[in-house]
Amino acid sequence: MPKPTSQAQKPDGDIHPLMQLVFIDAPHPPQRFEVEVRLKAAGLEPAPADALEAKGLIWSAAWKLGRREVPVRVFVADRDRQFAPWRTTEVLWGSREELERAQKSRWIIGVESIQAEAACDFLHLLLRVADAAGGDEACAVADDLSTRVRSATVLRELARCPVAPGPNDLYTIHFIANDDGTCWAHTHGLRAYNAPDLEMFGLKDDHAGPGHGIISAVAARLVEEEIPVEGAEMAFGDELVAQLRPVMETLRPFPASLGGGAGDHDESHSGWRLAILDADAPWPPKKAANLNSLAPAGLLHKMQDHAIVWFSNRESNRQAALARLRFPEAALAHASANPQRRKLLVKLAIPADEARSDYSSSLQSGQTPPKANNEHMWFEVKGFSQGLIEGQLLNRPNYATYLKEGQRCKVSAERVSGFDLWIESGRFGPETVMGAGQPRLRTDWTDFDKRS
């Protein structure tokens, strides 16, 4: 179930719709009946609903999909040739041809609605509609609030996957360098999911990784949990507690002209936004000449030391389901890679209980015995045979003590709950492994800046 929606909860008193803009490379604009047929073929069960006026658009329609009461609006418009969001952000393309098709696209299909389900399921629904509506003519899709651009290749992978995208797909994180060598990090897109956007100030060069991890962990909690407008303390891992405070109140003691200061909070950086501070940071903050004192130094240090982050049961189950689904892709990429430059680690759900009973007879079955739980442990993959993974245990078991660290054993592939693949082209997990086979074309603003 999604968390409750509350207009009063937000400082701007607004409910923000989520919109996906699909770039269409076709000689003629898609017609309403074509899109409706495509939605039906995708199993989305469209039923007509009241639509807004199509002023300035080629056409506009609304459909209720299946049992979902909140309609999804779909519209078609001419694409302004100046609207090319891939020029300002990172995009992974299936091929250069896909990029070139996006650049010459003539039409936009807009897909828009308001959240009526869990956040990740909501994004998944809109991506499914965008994929179906665009068909083979789609070449890219832009998320209006998060500013994220996905190629049609990535859109299809996410939309057609039976497992919903993860929390990290809901938003983007921007790291903006300041003149003093520090960085201002902030998100775009969380307000579509009844959550505040997040900010961190005074980050140093070596804080990008830990800062990303902190924002990701806090955001994953916020899209599932209520939090007061004025913020609160939030625990998101072992000894990881953040103080979340309204951004403009946080910045009040500091000069507005600072990078990331009040002067940088224009319309696109307004609304409900919370700053991530250390739990023991003074409140209100003390006046200073820069924002360095706002950096959550304690949290950043703990994240650099590989602190354990908590996931909700919902997110843990989603991650495990995606890992099981995509593990064959990892195994195939591993088998095709240079044997001297490859490693595949797999996390397996090993039957265990507090009595430390011996469940070794259940390892080659995908079923966990009725009185057992699972202890998730990492193995280095050594081989495969008939649905079994032969691996060497890398952990010291806490409860599944019938296995020993370094022991090799065969375990059912149905027990996969995560994996990590290293090959020459990079490191891949369940969210990214689809790019481990055919190389992707990566572009960002620097590619287009050089050409201009």
C-alpha cells in the first residue's frame, strides 16, 4: 500500500503529478486510436475518462487503467527542436542510431498522472504506458520532475520487467561544485511521490560516494514513510541517524550568495525540501561565512567505513526478485568474459534458525523449511550445473553454522537474492546488468558542448 497522501503535509499545498515525455521519430503524429490499441495490447485495460482541454496540443485523452481509479492522461504535441534534454544530463543509449533518432524526433507523447500506489509501482505504471504508447517509434523518454532522460532501450527494459524499478530510479541527484571547492548535493523528482526533495551542503571531493549513499538511503525511506513538514530525526542504518530540517530555515543564518545558499533556490529548487544534517548538529545552525558546518561529517565518515544501511521488507523483496530474474544475464556475461578479468559474486538465501540447525539437505531446493528463516551470505561463483550454483562461501555464518567460511557447496539458483559482477567493461548488479552484454553509448552535456 502507498503511504497516505496529504496536501496539508506540503509547504506549497500542491499535489505534483508525474509526467513522462516520450520522443517519437515518425513522419506523422501518433493518433489517439493507435495509442489506445497499443495500451490494450500491453494489457493495460484502458477505459475512457474525462480529459483536460487539448489547448496547444495535437490531442489529449485520459484513460482509467484496469481497476486504478485515478486516470492517466496521454497527449501528443509537436516537439520544439530546442527541447533536447539529453544535452544536459547523462544518458545510456542502445546505439548511436537511437541518439540520432531522438535528435530528429518530431513529436512528443506525454503520459501524466498522480500517485495512487506505492512509489516504485507508480513509476513502473507510467513507464509501461510510455513504452506502450510510443511503440517502436519511441527513441527516448524524459521524466519531467527528476530531469532524468532514458533511452528507448532503457525504457523498454524497465517497463517490460515484471519487477518494478527501484527507489533510485524515482529521482536524480545533482552535485554542484562551488568556488570554494565544496559541493552542494540535491535531488529532483521526489515531490511526485509525496516526499520532500533532499539537500546536503559543504561536501568535499571525497564525499560524493558517501553522500550519494546517504541521500539514496534516506530517500528510500521517505517514499514509504510519513514525515512532518518541519522534519524529524530518521534512522536509516546501523548507527546511522540523520536530522532532517527545512532547507530555507537551515540556510537562514548564512549569506544568500553562497553556492547552494538561499540565492540558488529558484523555482526549480523550491517547495518542500529538507536538509540532511548530523543528528547532533546544532539547531538552529550558527551563523558562518560558508556552509561547511552543515556537512553531516559524522554520517559521511560512517558511510565511508561501509556502514550497514537498512532496507524495508518491500524493498528487500523487490531487490531479491530482480536479482533472481536477472541472474542468468550475469551468468551469461560472466561466461563470455575474459577468465583472467572476471568475478561473479552471488548472495544466496541459506536456510538457518536460532538453534543453528543443519539444513544442508535443503540447499539444493528453492524451498525454505517451515521452521527456518534465511541467512543471506555471499559466495564466489565457481560453476553451474542443472539449476545449481557451485560457490565458495565468503562470509562467516552467524546461524547457518553447518557451512564454514571458504567451503564450496552447490545451492539452488532459486535462492539468489543479489549478485555483483566484475568484467572488463565494468561492475554490474541487478539494476545495471542489462548493459553488461551489448556496450551502451554514454553521453552527457560534455559531448554536446564540444560539438557546439
